[in-house]
Amino acid sequence: MSAARFAARSFLSRRLAATVPAAAPAASTPAASTCPAAQQQQQSQFHSSAHLEARRRSRFKNVRAVEMGLTSDAKIESFTKKKFAEYTEDEKAALAHNYPAEHMEAIEAAEAAIDPRDLTIQGRLRVDPYRMPYIDDFSEIQPIIDKRARRSAPPSHKARFMDVDEFTQDLINWADEIRRGEPTHRMKKLRDFVPEEFFEKPEGQWPKDVRDEAFTKFWAYLKEQKDADAKAAANATGPTDGDILSYILERSSMTDNNLQANSSLAPALPDKVPGVEGKYRNAIDPADDGLDDKGQYQELKKRTGMSVRQILQLKTKKLVHRRVVNQTRLGKIASDSVMVIAGNGDGWLGLGMAKSVEASIAVEKATLLAIQNMQPIPRYENRTIYGEVTTKVSGTIVRLNSRPPGFGLRVSHRIFEMCRAAGIRDLSAKFLRSRNPMNTVKATYQALLSQPNPEDLAIGRGKKLVDVRKVYYGGSVY
């Protein structure tokens, strides 16, 4: 079947190519006969599939060489001089101030080995805001990626607790090694012997003369400490209380040569991590007057246009809290599903739902969504709804009825909280079928938003709208 179809197409293509020039010899021109579009139309008019160019289209726009400046040598040279310029004398002097002579020689050798033209043609870096952080700066420590070095080797699997003789011998060895009679104090380090301008810099960035002078002073300090320890050991009677407490708490009671094992608890990050300090800060606005120290309302401020003080003044209430379980191939995963409402008490009401493994996180997320989803609720005389509204959600049917002044809220407890948040004071409600908590809240919220507007009804009927209560009891004149 496919071979016959291919033969038929080939025969028709050859027949068409042989008959078209003979049928119209006067209209055929060299330009028309060699036109690629005409040839493509003749060859593909019997094919039902799209052209190859159409099938190769992608939703990503191609970056052309003309846009990147790679079409001519002049553009390549200009881009290279602009983006990969050589170090100036001032820049070299600044580098020499921070790096020793050996590092400067390595930098100059690397600059000479790399051709800037190759960087322009093959090593172009992305500068758009969606670029990936694929360039690593090994001079900075990233606690999320970089692993901490082990403080000590793993303990021996043959280690055991000491017996009486081994413990006695270990105590004697400790008494010989301990600094007897001298209180424990902090020993100085090499960094303490450099000028203040180099104290915060890494040791590799110190000049050679500063480093040599610091080493000389440091070794002299160690010699003085050794002589002082010898004199204190000759005049002392025994270890101090701090040394004994350190022996009890820190010395190992196993036959592992006092090798401290790595703890199973991950060490907490310090307050100031080198390389990360000052880069990640909470989005705190000084205009909030300290009401949002954690920065949890900053995104909500942008979405709603309200201040943090206005957000905190809203009325929020958790109406539904369910414990749900999701069955997966790894087992049952339990989580909390929460439904929260938010309102300002003056005609605005919002509904939010969230789910999380932690109940507190679910409540926080649902509250933010409820504030974000607040919508205006129509109210008659700022106290009740317009007429009667019936709404159905799944198997739940809710009927809301407006009531005269002083009637109050004769509704269930969930609808009562929604009316208080929206500023409705007179209302009656009835559930005709199911009383599912989540569906009742959804149906009530939908009913409050879908009230019949008397203005729209009057316009649709072509009548004039007159409120009898306002005319006869409110003193209004129409």
C-alpha cells in the first residue's frame, strides 16, 4: 500500500514537472523557474504533513549571531575590548595591595594564557535575569552547598569502655599532661600579631613582610608561654577546679585514645556566617513600626495595598480544621486542612483554604489567602442582605433571608462568624440538605456574593426603583 502510494506521488510529481513549463512557456522566466518557494509548493502539494520548518518551531526564540555581534571580526574585536578589557595599572596596584607577589604572578600568567577572543566566541555568559548561578565563587562559603570538614576521624569500631586499671592509667596520663595550678585562659593566635588593617582579612591576603613579622612574634610568645608553664608546674600542687570539670565532661571514657566522635546532631549555623553575612536579610519595612519583624506580611502588602497595621486590624477566624491523610507508595502522609475567613467588619469578607503538615503553618497560609481574597459584600442598610438567596454546593443547600432591624443573627455558629466579619447584623439561614462544615461555609460565601441587586432588576424591567422604607421612615425625598 505504501509502495503504491509513493510510486503514484513520484509519477504525479514528474508529470507535473514535465507539463507545467510546456503549458505556459511565455509565463516561465528564469526567476520563476528557480524560485525556491515555487519548487517547494510543487513538491509538497500532495503531502498532508506540515513543512519541516513549521515542525521545528520552538516556543523559545532563537538567539542570532547578528544580535550577539559575531558576524564580523570588527564587532568581535569591539565586544572583546569592551567586555574583556585588560587590567589597568590602577587595578594591578589594587590587586597587589590585596595579594602577595606569588598570587600576582599566577594572575598575570592566567591572563596571558586565556585569549579574550575565545571568551567572546565560545565563553559568552548570560546576563539576563533568568540566568542560572552556574559560576561558583570558591572564595565564599555557602552553608547549604558546602559540607563542613570533619572535626576528627570517625571513632574506632573496636573501642570499648575502660576497666579499672585502664581508667587509673588514663587518669595518671592526664595528670602528667595537664597544666597544673594554672587557670585555663585563651591562647593568642597568629592573627593577634598583625596590624588592625589586616585583622579581618584572610591569611593568604597578608603581605609577606607582615606575615613574617607576625610569625616571629608568635613563636616568641609560644616560647614565653612554655617557660611560664614550666615555672607554674614546679610551684603548683595540682590541677584547678576548671581542669577537673573539663576532665569529667570532655574526656572520653572509652579505649579510643580520647578521640572525640562526631555528634549525630547537625551543628546550628552561627549568627554571622563568613561569606554569607549581610547578603540575606528579612524584608522588613521601617514604616511598619516593628509590627512585622518576620516579614510575613510584606508580600501581602504588595498584593492588597494595605499597611501592616490595617492587616492586623482585620477580623480573622478559623472555621474548619480537618485532619487528612494521603496514601502514597511510601506510606500514609498526614496533614492538616484549614479554612479561615477574614473581614473588616464593614462589608468586606474573604475565604482562604490551606494545607500543611504543621497545623500552625496551615493556619498562617489560610489567613494570608483569606485576606488576599477579600471581596465586597452587598448590604442593605449596612445590616442585612437583599431579599432571599439560595445556593447549592455539592450536597449542601443554604438559604439566606433578610430580616428587619433588631432581628439579630439566628444562624449556625459558622455563618454567625462570617456575618460578624462582614458586618451583617440581621439575618436568618437554613440548611435544606447536608450540613458538611466545609460546604456550608463555601455555600454561604457564594450566597453573600450572589445577592440580587435591586438596581439591576429595575433597569432590566424598565421601572423606577423606590425604597419604601426610606421614603416613609427615613425622610428621603425622591
